Amino acid sequence: MIRMRRLRANSSIRSLVRETVVTKDDLVYPVFIKEGINIKEPVGSMPGIYQYSPDRFEEELERIISAGIKAVLVFGIPVHKDELGSEAYNDNGAAQNVIRTIKQKAPDIVAIADVCLCEYTSHGHCGIVCGNEILNDETLEPLAKMSVSLAKAGADIIAPSDMMDGRVGYIRNALDANGFKNTIIMAYSAKFASAYYAPFRDAAESAPSFGDRKTYQMDPANGREAVRECENDIAEGADIIMVKPALAYLDVIKDVSYTARCPIAAYNVSGEYAMVKAAAINGWIDEKKAVMENMTAIKRAGAKIIITYHALDIARWLKEF
Ligand code: PBG
Ligand code: ZN
């Protein structure tokens, strides 16, 4: 008889044949940095996650370092928003300041800078708006200026999350022209217009004031188009591509992994985090087991890099094993 259970007989055999193992090296921890002083504000829809002002972020940086997490994704939240999102490329902005601090205090931490205008525009859209339209080409220059400003602050990786066409190539050229030819681009390539972003928009104060993001983010129904988005970004010079969200799009991660030959990242987004947390707080699931199962699924699907709000918890659990 073919006995599949032979290889499940005990924990040593099981770990010998285990195909997928998640480690701390795979994880990126997103952080929300709000302009101001002495801010540590809990995000209501994301238990355990806070907005920090640059001065207070140093406590969080200590926690990140002692947990052994090696990469952070920085989102900045400005006090002043305008139509054009001009604070995005203020060299003294909250994100720029925190990136400088990270690279001074912990140069080995990989500082990833999210690049998008939605936290900086008064209308909350990811690009320049004219009437009800989100303009594509007019958005490229502010994104490039933001990228250069963040690279100047010390960002190791620039991560454009806006979904404008042609932005990866445009940003690559701007980085190269300004002396940042070694700065990595991790493109949010297959980013879907998802309901799972809702808690993030509380955290980043970036909800659109009218309409939705469906003219620039992808239709959740389209898998083949996601592969094309990834191919385009690779052709434009992306070093790393990303699928977002992760858990509802594991098939997309898998499809992309068959063709792409660069590292693949997946973003385990705010709504996915909030669902697990809510169930765990109610005692309906075992948080540690559910989170590790989700992480394993994302890696098994083909992502090497996992961006997750669970990162600090996971690092702690991995120490316990
Ligand atoms: C927008 C952006 C979003 C997220 C990161 N950057 C989504 C959006 O508002 O459309 C979502 C991240 C998350 O949900 O955790 N540039
Ligand atoms: Zn945006």
C-alpha cells in the first residue's frame, strides 16, 4: 500500500520533509510615522499597531532590532496636505526624518520607503487629480521627486505603490540621474482594488475623499493581467515585484512565480491582519497557529518576502520554537 502517513509519523520526520519554512529573514514590518512630537497613537482597527512621531519611533526601533527583524517599510503622514501632495518630497518630512534615524542608529536595517501621494494629497488619491480623473503622466514627476528625496534620506529600497503606468521606468531614470543608481526598486506590481485596505487607510489617514481607486488599482477578478503588470515592471527595471493583498491572491503569487525570475514580495495587508486579530481577541482562533499557517501559505505560493504587521509577533514566536 502507498502509505502517505509514513512521512508524518513524528515531528523529526515531518520537519525533515517540510518544504516551506518561514524565517525572520523573510519579513518586512510596516511602520506609520506621523509628523509631530511625542505621538504614539493606537490604530483602532489594527490592534497592536501605532502611529509614531519620529522622536517616539526610536522606542519602536529598539523593539524591531531586538526582535531581529531586518527590514521596515516606512509610511509618512504629513500635517499639511494639498492638492498636489507636495509634502511628499519635503526633505524634512516625517518619513525622510525617520529613514535618516534608522540609517544612523541601525545601518543594517533595510529601510524601504513607500512612494505614493495618497497620504499627502487633500483628496486622498494616489495621483494628481483633475475634476474626477486621476491623471497618469502628470503624477510621474511628483513620484520621482518623492523617490529621490527618500533615497537622499538613505532609503535602501524605493517602493512605489501608486499603480500609475510607466512609473517604475520614470523613477529608475530619476534615481539614476541623481546618483542613486544602486537604490533598489520594489514595485507594487499587481496591486488590486481591495476591501482589505480599509484599516490601513485609518492608519495612514489616506482614504480617498471621493470615488474609489478602481481606475488605477487592478480588478480583483483578473489573474492574467497581474502577470502582465509584473512583466511590465520588470521590463521597466523593477528589482523586486509585489503582489498585494496576499491571502486572497495566492493564485496570483503562484502564477507570477512561474514566469518572474526576480524576488517576489507579497503584502499581507491591514484587513487580513485585522481579521486574524479580531478572531484571536475573541478567542475564536489560536493566533500563533493561524498566523504561521498564513505565512507558510504565502511563502509556499511563491513569495520570498512577506510584508506583515505580524512581523514582531512572529519573531517572538520563532524564538520560542
Ligand atoms: C496606497 C496604499 C495602500 C496600502 C499601502 N499603500 C492601499 C490603498 O489605500 O489603496 C495598503 C496596505 C494595507 O492595507 O496594509 N498607496
Ligand atoms: Zn496611494
